[in-house]
Amino acid sequence: MKIFLLWITIRSRIIALIHPNLFHTAIGHRPAIKYFLLLILLLALGIAACGGGGGDPYEGGRYSTSSSGTFDVVVLKGTFRQMGRQYGLILKDQLQEFYKEAAEDFLIGLKGISYADLLVNGQANYNAYPQIFKDFLDGSAETNGLGQDKTYIMSSIFILIYMTGSGCSSLSAWGDYTSDRATVVGRNLDLAAANLRRFSKYFHVVVWNPTAYAASVANIDFMGSIFYQTAINSKGIFLELQNGQMSDTSEVWTRENTNDLLLESLFYNVTSADVDNWFQTTMPQAALIMNASFQDHTTIYEWSPTWSVRARNANGLISASNDFIDPSWTDPPIHLYATDNADTADTVARRTNLLALGELNKGNITPQKMMEIFDKTLTDSPAGATFPEGGEFKTIYSIVVQPSTLKIWLKVREYSGWEEISLAPYFSSN
């Protein structure tokens, strides 16, 4: 009925424009006009079918970019299945390109991993996801042109590409250390994986606005992947993880996937008390050091799969790298790599350097200043925490976050400069 009414409206307007007396003219003697009107009808049908002309081609999702257009920002809203469909529609072309480059050309072609093995890994990861992420992936598979199997492979593509050790560094400042007393956080994702850099253009920000949840969540990750490293929710809670296995090598892989649980927690943890309770009652698969930042402070959780968790607090300035600060909280005391000659990832130096730079800039730390701090390498003077080129470890990306304004600044090394993304306009009111 809508199509018919649209056709009648367009037909009458076109006829009137062509000739004011055309209604009184035998159209059969004007074949050109007949073809023209037929074209208009087909156009109207196409508009109605494709969602144009006031329609919704992304089913409620929308596409945006960072400040200079370098990074994609995908904004989703609805159930997780609906958001998956939106995601597949928005990124259909990019996801297919990324799959070819990462899975077919790199993992299969260069690394010699069989498609069957990729699929086994992808299906195993899918089976371990919480239901919300299964729904999301199933929705994406319906619209992205890859189908289920390749969508499952893409969901764990981050792990498949790097499959090596990780580092990471963070610095948080607030109170007397920042220019406006609000929290500012800097963080490096460090990996012994230069391979990731060939896929830098596929880093993006996905914003989930799920119905019936307490908070929206923005996650920084590869396209198609569900692998949590760095995320912030609409309540201004920022979580980022760092490898803690330099201090505790124990693993309990029978537990639920730690990364998935952390990402899921941001949808319903809306206060610092919620976050603290969650860490105190949840055990990881492997040792992690978690930076939990809020608008007015940061707590760092040293999270052990066997010794539970310890919260580290500070008065305005706190840093973390990859070792537990004080081993005395365990019995017997745990051995730190940092205490011998095996500190190959410079975990002590990175943390020490960041704290020194924080003290040097006390009272003047802003997001811009934090970006300057994280641009300093281990070999600069004064030294920072970013890995210089040429070594085993690489700083893949750096991020600065201001939880009170819901703004982030993202820099992917050897690919982009600092790109600002204001998340507040993308979060729905929950």
C-alpha cells in the first residue's frame, strides 16, 4: 500500500512538471513519457525496498569515525542479535576484506594454518562465549556475507594473529596531579607481535547500546573480534588488562573465559563498589593486572587465579606494568621475574618511568599531557614506557581516556597519530 501511494504521488508530480495538460493527453502517443514514468516507478520500488528516502539501511545502527576519519566507530542499539545484524550490515565490505587478508592470506597462506584448524578454534571460542556474544555473532553472520563459520573464525582473529606474549603499561592521575582533579588515564598495549601492525587499519571502536542493561559499552578491538583488552562504559568506568604472568604462572583453563567475563561485566557494573565486588568474587583463568578507572580515582587489581585478588590504591598517581608490586601478600611469597635477570620486557623500568613522569608533571596532567607522556620511549630522556622500534616487544596502540567526559584518544603505532573520539553522543541513556 505504501509503495502504491508513493507511486501515485511521484507519478502525479512528474506528470504535472512535464506538461500541465498531460492528464488530458493520450499517453499512448508519448512513448518517451511512458518509459520515464516506468523508470520513476522502479526507482520508488527500489527506495522502499532498500530503506532509502527516510528508511533505515542499518536497522538502527549507525556509522561514524574518529576526529580525522582514521578509525571506524560503529554504533549499535537493540538486543545483541539485532546489534549483530547492524554490525554486519555496516561493516560488510571491511569484514570480508579483513577475513581475506588475515585468515586466508596471512594465517593460511603465510603461517600454514589449515582452514579446518581455524574453524575448530573459532567454534571452540564461540561455544565458550556468554550468550550475549553468541547472539551478537549469530546476528552478524546473517548480514556480513561471511556466514557462520567465517564469522566464528573472525571472532578470535586477534588471538590467532599474535599468539605470543604480551606486556602493557598504564598510568592514572587524578586529584592533585591533574589540572582539573578529574581522572586521566594512559595505556599502552604491548605485544611481541609485529604481525598485528599489518592489520592496523582494521582497529575500530564498537559501541553497544543494549536494551535491558544498565550501561552501554565501547570496546577497542579488531573488526569482527570479541576479545577484550580495553573498554569503557557509559557510566565512566574504564577497564584495561595487563598480563600478570611474570608474577604468577599458574592457569586454570576450566573456568569461564576471563576476557569475555570482563567485557560482559561492564554492561551491569555501574559504580566503583560494583566493580570492586565483582573482582572480589570472580576468579580469572590466568594472572592479570587490571586497571579500573573512575571519574575521581583508579584502583589496580592484581588478580591471581590461585591467590585471589589484591587491590592497590594510591593518592592521585598509580601505575602498572606486568608484575605484582609486592609479593608478600601470598604465602609463600611469589617469585617475581623482576627480581632477577629475566625482566626481558622491562616491566620495572616501564612502571618506574611512568611514575617519574607523573611526578614531574604533577598538577598539570591533562589528556594532552598524558599523550605526551605515552609518546616517550624507554630510550628517551626523560624515559617513558613505550617500546622503541627494533626490539622484540612492540607498542601496538596507545590510548588516553578521560572518564568524566567519556572521551578517548587513540593512536595506533606506525599507522595513525592521536585521534579523538567523543563517546558521549554514541551512548544511549541507560
